[in-house]
Amino acid sequence: MNAPFKLTRRQFLIRSLSTGAGLTLALYLPGCGREPEADTGTAGPGQAGARIAPEVEFEPNAFVRILPDDRVEVVIKHLEMGQGTFTGLATLVAEELDADWSQIVPVPAPADPERYNNLLWGKLQGTGGSTAIANAYTQMRQAGATARHMLVQAAAAEWGVPAAQIQVSKGVLSHADSGRKARFGELAAAAAEQPVPEEVLLKEPEEFTLIGTFLPRLDNAAKLDGSAVYTQDIQLPDMRVAVVAHPPRFGAKVRGFDASAAKQVRGVIEVIEIPTGVAVLADNTWSAIKGREALEVEWDESAAFRMSSEEILADYRDRAKGPAAVARSEGDTAGALERASTRLTAAMHMPYLAHAAMEPLNCVMQLTEDGCEIWNGEQFQTVDQQNVARVLGLEPGQVKINMLYAGGSFGRRANPHSDYLVETAHIVKSAQGNAPVKLVWTREDDMLGGYYRPFYYHELEAGLDGEGMPVAWRHRIVGQSIMTGTVMEGGMVKDGVDATSVEGAANLPYAIPNLEVDLVTTELPVTVQWWRSVGSTHTAFAVETFIDRLARAAGRDPVDYRRGLLRGHPRHLGVLELAAEKAGWGRPLPEGRARGVAVHESFNSYVAEVAEVSIGDNGRINVERVVIAVDCGVAVNPDIIRAQMEGGMAYGLSAALMSEITLEDGQVVQSNFDGYEVLGIDRMPEVEVHIVPSTEPPTGVGEPATPVIAPAVANALSVLTGEDFDRLPLRLAV
Amino acid sequence: MIKLTVNGESHSLDVDPDMPLLWALRDVLGLTGTKYGCGIARCGACYVHMDGHTLPSCVTPVSAAEGKAITTIEGVDSDTAQAVRTAWAELNVVQCGYCQSGQIMSAIDLLNGNADPDDAAINKAMQGNLCRCNTYARIRQAIRQAAASLRAQGGEA
Ligand code: FES
Ligand code: FES
């Protein structure tokens, strides 16, 4: 099925290219063991092997290949799940290579932690934490600059002119005096004979011609005519589609099952028990779904979890009175609270949330002679290789991954336990024969399947001085830990504090002399996971609504109040001022409308949002307009930054206004979009995005807009109603 | 045997008549541009045109499509479709892209019946199409842009 990429005639031993930033250009070492090859010859993932790869003429490193027909293939190590990484990483290479944008072809990288690791995660390949541009900014530029350097040297040698006199622009090398010109493809073979430079010079920001400009996304065409290939679209010869009957409650197990009716369903091939339930394998999706409906499973619910969301909240309220692990402590918070002129308290809670990406979870896997092969919109290659290898008794390197597009993820496809891949591996292992298996989770499986943003409960208390300024701040968070029990636990959980549970709270930017943030970590069988913007999904709401309450108590304007407390945080202040100015903060609004503001840093990017809100006749919360200001360092692709701000904000707006996963008697109530409501076009506000000009290193934009909208909307509602809002999704008092 | 006309081609399918059109298109005919998102007519990912109008293929039995002209994202190719795709590309509407086949089918249906839809008309016509990447602001803008370009083309003709 998958034609291997042909090895180039000339391969290079590249010595370590250590450069200023301390990054190392990924090495291509011929003959050094296994060499997984990037799929090639296609304009996107999912078409691996669709045609034989053309011979690569010039491949100076693991990221760039120049073909004789002038195409420049850029190997992309991150998952394209909508955030624009194909376009973004390719921009970095094209910039330093001085390529023409139209000759760039993104090619998904194979799984290989040696060459394609996330540089912020050590020897681990994966996509998340809004790190793609941040980790690869220098690496990809170096890759492009190296290729450019070798092309220039080749031209200099062929033309007998000094390299310094050669210009490169839009994929053409030229020498003014001699009038010589050549396209990249023409010089590729000669460039391949040049030594790889030890060091390359990168452009200064004022020399950029592509970075900072509007570029068409490289995945536009395939996503407009249905040809883009997602995991759900993979069809292999003899493939079985598997649909699994999962337990109705967390902690329940299969006691027994009767597959006789299921096996009567046309198209059903076999029914097998696996650790996570009972899998029905059929020759098409519909038969597998019908087969599961006909299946009778008896569940052992003796150890099943049976609490409701209300009971969890009551339990968390109790636990909030018990011992907590300190995440940050400054000054004498108790004493300062005692002495304060005014004291305010708040208690808030936020529900479990499903990621609910448009493409429900799925995975295609096949056992092969030398291991196993996976087709997946793959977000966590190295961890998935390890977990799948463990189930199948393989070495991680024997797990080959074909990278496809993902129909969203918002964190879900990077599961530390590789839950859906491991489930597929168990099916493949237990099924008869070696037929490929496509695991399909229906929307219901996806929504009922756990790995939610955890349920959280927060208590806050603040003391104000006579001027209304805060002198003490106490913040206690109660909830499950995302990192405990994962490979990240060692790095992320210290002294009982999971950094992701308190991020956005423990690093409170406001200047308050006496401050205490602590954490009560709970353990429940409901599985939890990072959800777009992770800890900030709940901490930003708590912090940014509470600071607004303080401003109101002090009789101060909320922008002005924050301004006074953000000394020493110029980037917070920068986005706050910009958003306020662009939103017309302080200017009158039509009757019945109010503005609310919030500012928050996550993943080293700074976002402020101003929401204009009204309340409809039907009591519906209408968010009419949102103005967003973002500071993410150098704006590599301004249009993609805007798109991520628009989309990320609206993803948070769903959670602010409508989405929640609730439990009744341990069962998840919402199983599809009829119960788990999400934003539709009719509730999408007008959005305006403003980017702070910056020469700081670029930081991520996939997540940081998400957590800021809920507090901005709540703060506007407080102006309209005079009420405080202490839960998500927001509910008006009736 | 179920007889289907899809993108102008006739097919005979040996499938359960209750099989939703979605799975017949995807699993049997290999037309995977039409997506599965919910299976209960609540997301729009599976929208196709039946005799020119959008319909959720996930809840339409394949037998109900007999004798009708089915068009999918792979086959839709009118001036309206071209204008929609151009506007979508110019505005970089897509993110993950998974919902976009359905969005495009709905937008074409809307523009076929309304040369100058206002926001209310756009919201009404498009509210069955969820986008978890929330590309809605750009979809609105792209529909207006496509409508304007079609009106300009009509004016030239
Ligand atoms: S899959 Fe048909 S509307 Fe969602
Ligand atoms: S573009 Fe991702 S769901 Fe719409």
C-alpha cells in the first residue's frame, strides 16, 4: 500500500549544526539503522503511496527536499489539526530559502523522535501546548537557510562567480553581472554535491519577505473539494470497521455478552472482547454500528462510579475545607486579610467538558511482517508508539505511523495513555487474521468516553485597603490532576501540585503583596485530559471575574484597576490597552449593552478580550462583538494568528454559554450535539483581532484566546445585571 | 439492488436499504469527502445535495435516494460552487476542514436561492452546520464575497 520513499542517490552525513540558539538541526544519517521515511509526492497527508515518489535531487537535511521539477518539499513534524501548522512551518523554511510560495509542498513527517521531536519536549515527538512555531522557529529557518546556502555555493561554482554576488528570490538564483539565472530544481543536483555548512546566518526581521505577510493556507485546496484525507477516510483492502460497546459507567467491566444477534447482522464478521468492552468488526461502518446495537452485553458494575455532578460539587466544597498543597505563597495572607478594610469572597465551579472535535476519534491499524502500521491524525507519536508497542509486544520503532489530517483535536488526540490507539491495538491483536482494522468511535462514544477537562471548584478571598486596592489574595482550587499517572507526572507534578491545575492562578500577574494559591487534588474514576488551554480554561475565569469584582467593590473602572496592578507586566498591559482602545472602552453603548474585559497569559502568549454583551428578550445571552488583542512575539502568519484568535475565542465561548458534561448516577448525560450544545453560526459574534507588533521570539496561538472569553462575557453580564457569576456555563438568575 | 445517481453517474448497490446514504457514499462508493460528525442530523458534516438541496445523508436511508440526483462535495461544480470555493480560499476559511464539505454544500444551496443574503439569512441557512474550529465569522464573510462575485459575473453576462 505504502510505496516507500526512494532513497536519494546522494546522502549526507551532516555534522551537528550547533548554532546560537543551541538547537540542533535534525540529522540525516545514512546507514545508521532504521530510517523511517517521510511520505512524499503528495500535497498533504493521507495520500501516502498514492503515487511513486519522484526521485529527490537535493535533501540537505530532514526538513527540506528540492525536486528536479522545482518543487520544494517541506517535511512537517507536527499534526495539522486546523491550527495551520503546515502553512506556518513551511513559511519558516520558505522565508530563509527565498523560495516562491507556490513551489512549497508540505509533507508530513514519519514518527521518529530522533529527527522530528518537539524541541521543547526533549526526545518526544508530538504536537500540543501551542508549541509548534515556538519550538521550530529556529530549526525550520536553519533548515531553509542551509539549503539556500548550498544552492548558492553550487551556483557560484557552476557560474564561476563569487557566492556573495548571487541573489536569491522567489525560487530563482541570479547573478546580475553575468546575467546568469537558475531555478532551484536546475541547481538541485549540483547543490547536493556541496558540503553542508557548519553554520548558517539567519535573516534579521527587517529582511523577511514572507513572515508577517498574508499567505494562502497550503491545505486550502484539498479541504475545499473533499480530497483531504482524514483517519475516517482510510479504506484499505479487506479492512474491518470496528465499533466497540463501551461500559455505561466509569469503572464498569464486561461480565459477559451474547453476540448471536449481532452476528446475524449483514456485514458483521466477528465479535471480540477487549479490555475496554466488546468490539464488533464488520466490512462497513453501518454494519458495525448495527451489529453493536444488536449485541447484548452484561456489565459488571460492582466497582462502577455512581456520583452525580451535584454530589461531586458538594464533595469538593467539603474538601476545600481540608488540607491543601501550596502552589505559591507570599507575605502574610491571613494577617493581611484580618487587617483589610473590605473582604470579598467567591466560590465558583466549572463542569467537565468534552473536546468534541468535529471528527470523532478513530484509528486505522494493521499488523505487518515487521511490526505494525498505523494511519492516524497523529498528535503524540512517541508516546503512542510506546503504548501500542507494549500491547503488541513490539519495539516502539516497529510501530510505523502514517500521518493524516485530523478533523480537530483540541488536545484529545494526544492522550497520554493513547487510549484510542491502545483500544485499536487490542482489537488488531485479538481479531482473526491480519486484516487492517479501522476503529470508529461514533459521536456518542467520543462524548461519553471520558478524558474530559476536569470538573473544578474554586474558592477565592481578597482583602482591600481603604483605597480599594487589594492587599491580600487567597485562591484555593479543588479538582483532579491531569498529569498524575502519565509520563509527564515527573516533570509536571511537584510536592502535590500539578502545575497544570494551578497555571493561570499561581502565576497571577497582579501586584498583590500577600498572596496564597493552593490546591486540593481529588481522585475520581472519571478520566480527564488537557483541553484547549488546559489549566487556564478554569483559572482565567476565576481570576479575571474576581479581579473585576474587586474593581466594582472599589468603585473603579476595571481596565484602570488592572492597569494599576500590572506594573512590571508590560505585555499584559500592552494587550489590555490595545484591546480597550480598539473596543472603544469607556465610550457609550446602545441601551442594554455592556462591555466586559479580561486579560490572560497562557503558553507565553498574551491575550486581552473585550466582549460587548446584551440580554435578549428570551433571556438569552447575546455576545455581539469581541475585540481581541494578542501579543505572541513575531507574527509569522498574521492571518493564521487571527484565525486562531477568532476560533479559539469562540471555542471558549461555547463553554462559557452552553457546553457541559454532567453526570447522573455516574452516567454521562450528554451523548451528542443535541445534549452537548456548542456554538453555531447564529451565535458567533463579530470579531476583531489586533496583533501587537513584536520582535520577541514567536509563541503559540492555538490555545491562548480560549480562556479569556468566559470572564470577559461574565464581567459584561455583571455590569448589565449587577449580579456576580460563579459557574460555567453562565446562567442568568431567573 | 439500490440504484443511485451520484454526481451524474449511476450505480447499483447491493446494500441494506436502511443503510444511511452517508455510509453508502463513503464506504461503498468511496466518496469520502462527505463526513460523519453526529449521525443524528445535528452537525451538517454529512450534507449532500439531493435534487439540488442540502440534506443530512446520515439520517437518509439509501433507499430514499433512489431516483434522485445526489451531488457530493466531489461532484459539485457549478458557477456558484466555484465562487464559493474561491471566496473560501481567498479568506483562508478552513481550519481542520472536517466540517467544510458540509459548509460548502449549504452555502451553495443558499446562494442558488438568494443572490444577496444578509447576515440573518446566512445564519438561518448555515445554522445546521457546526464548526468546532469556529470558522463562522469567515464563513459569513466568504458567503457575502461569493455572492458579490456571482452578482458581478451575472452583471457582465
Ligand atoms: S453527520 Fe449528519 S448531520 Fe451530523
Ligand atoms: S474547520 Fe474544523 S470543524 Fe470546521
